[in-house]
Amino acid sequence: MVDRKRILVTGGAGFLGSYLCGRLLAEGHEVTCLDNLYTGSIDNIRAYLDHPRFRLIQADVIEPQSLSVDRIYNLACAASPIHYQADPIATMRTNVLGALNLLELAVKCNARILQASTSEVYGDPLVHPQSEDYRGNVSITGIRACYDEGKRAAETLFYDYNRMYGTEVRIARIFNTYGPGMRADDGRVVSNFVVQALRGENLTVYGDGLQTRSFCYRDDLVRGLMALMESEEANAIPVNLGNPGEFTMLELASLVLEMTGSRSGLVFQPLPQDDPIQRRPDISRAWSLLGWQPRILLSDGLQPTIRYFAEKIARMAEAA
Ligand code: NAD
Ligand code: UDP
């Protein structure tokens, strides 16, 4: 018998948030999704709209909320560089004012709150792989700073609420995650490459394609978030969640081309400013605290992702 909780998921109509809402409903909880639908979509949560334990609040986290909840997952913030850079001031507001408002709500409700932080707090890392003790190499002035510094400031607020009010806080530093539920125009590398390959367009490789990322499948990541939320030991301790398998963008491109059977070529475009050269999580803390590690290899996670985008593209073509 599940201990039914009232759970708020901000950003719950986005890629990760919508899958999290589904997992929490499946566990028997009452789920409130709060989203301003900036990068999220009703399509992602359509299956839950009539569910008796699901509620959608279309709102912005920069406004204070009065709700009664036991748990808060704060995922509200566009995660793709093109979307968070489109209005960098709104991104900073979302991260800082959103965190403040939700921490205040957590204090009022005596709720536990989890922050979706990011590997971006390590910036363009000078230490490899990145463990939680690394303090990072983040540009203050660059085009990614609205997101990176916004997430760093949010983390600081979480630790300070924990110290001042004893709020129970959980911090997940999420590394690049992909899977079904992403937008076709999300702009991140996995969705771009898969959509381009399926459409027979050239894959856009930024820079020389030798920069690396470590790609975690959605299901593994959300399982990690839920384990972290319910861990009694992980209070106010940042925990990396990601898949340590590390790939260059050229390796990812050739895997996508092979798996889609696409005859697309590659087109090289300039590397965006401050684009990190390498990134791989040290997940020993997640393993020791939560017994969590990812199970799904990149090639296995790409299969359902390619199927999802193939169906999405077919539907978009029909509707056009
Ligand atoms: P996403 O862009 O698909 O989802 C973000 C959601 O937040 C969207 O539904 C969007 O409409 C909503 N949102 C944005 N600003 C808001 C605001 N001001 N008020 C209310 N809702 C707002 O991104 P995602 O990949 O699902 O990422 C979810 C969270 O995880 C984000 O906080 C992101 O920073 C973090 N994260 C994700 C990754 C990843 O690789 N997917 C990596 C690191 C961190
Ligand atoms: N990238 C690329 N082609 C694209 C989109 C991204 O080569 O069409 C590169 C990007 O420059 C970065 C890496 O892929 O080096 C991961 O980019 P993404 O936006 O997915 O995530 P982030 O940079 O935030 O880790």
C-alpha cells in the first residue's frame, strides 16, 4: 500500500516533468503539474488530464503559489540552450524567483523539495569526470550564464533554506538526458540529430564535433530523481545523476545515422560561445547514497527515441 502524497511538479508539462508526473501517478500519488507551457506542451500530459489524481495549473513559477503539498519537484526552466537563451532575463527570473517562491511554499507546507539542478553548474569543466566537490568553471558574462548562474543561485537558496529553516532539500545535478517526450524543435543535440536523420537533412555538427557529452536515458534519470527525493540520507547534499558513458558529437552522429538507416550527411557549423568541451559525471555518490546507476545504454535508449520522433514527424506531416 503506497503512502499517498500530494506532489507538485513544476515544469510538469516538459520533457522530464511529464514523464515524472506519469511515474508518480502510477505509484498512487496526487499530482499537481504547474507549468507556463513555455517549452512544455499539453500533448505531453494529455493522457493524464482526466485522471482523478491529476491537476494542471497553468501558471508561472515567478508568481507565488498557495497550495498544500507534501513534496515539490522543481523542474520549471527551459533546458535547451536555444530556448533558455531566447529570453535570458526570464531564464534568470525563473531560476531564482521560482526557487524562492517554491522554497517559501515548502516552508509553509513543511514539504520536502527537490531542485532539478544541472551539470552546467560545472561550466566548461577543468576537472574530468566531474564529482560534486568540483566548484566549476562557469562564465559570468557569456550567453549560457543566465542558465548556469541561475541554477547555481537556486542551489545556494536551497542550502540556505535548509540551514535557516531546516527545510528538507534535495539537489539533483542532472547531466544531458534524452528520450521520448522531447520537442522536435527542442534544439538539443539528440533531438536535432534524430529529427534531421529521419527527415533526410544534414546533421548539424557544431565545432569539430570532438566535444563530449554523457547521455542518460529519460527513464533512468527519473528513477534517480524519485530515489533522491525519498532518500533520508541525501538532505542538502548535491547528487550527480547521469550516465557516465561519454561520446563525441561525431560518435553520436554516426550512431544516429546507423540506427536510422539515414543517408544524411554532416554539416559543420560554428561552436556556440562557452560550449563545454567535455562532460562526464562521477556518479559514485548517487550509487553510495541511493544505490542508483543508469541501466540503459545509449544505443538502447536511442531506439525508442527514434521511434517516438518517427511517429511525431509522420503526425506533423499529416497535419500540415
Ligand atoms: P523542458 O524545457 O522540456 O521542460 C521545462 C518545463 O518547464 C517546460 O514544460 C516549460 O514550459 C516549463 N517552464 C519553463 N519556465 C517556466 C516558468 N517560469 N514557470 C512555469 N513553468 C516553466 O526541459 P527538461 O529537459 O524536461 O528539463 C526539466 C528540468 O531539468 C529543467 O529545470 C532543466 O534545467 C533540468 N535539467 C534537464 C537536463 C536534460 O538534459 N534534460 C539536464 C540538466 C538539467
Ligand atoms: N550540438 C551539435 N549540433 C546540434 C546541437 C548541439 O553539435 O544540432 C552540440 C553542442 O554544441 C554541444 C553538444 O552538442 O557541444 C550538446 O548540446 P546540447 O544543446 O544538447 O546540450 P548542452 O550543450 O546544454 O550540454
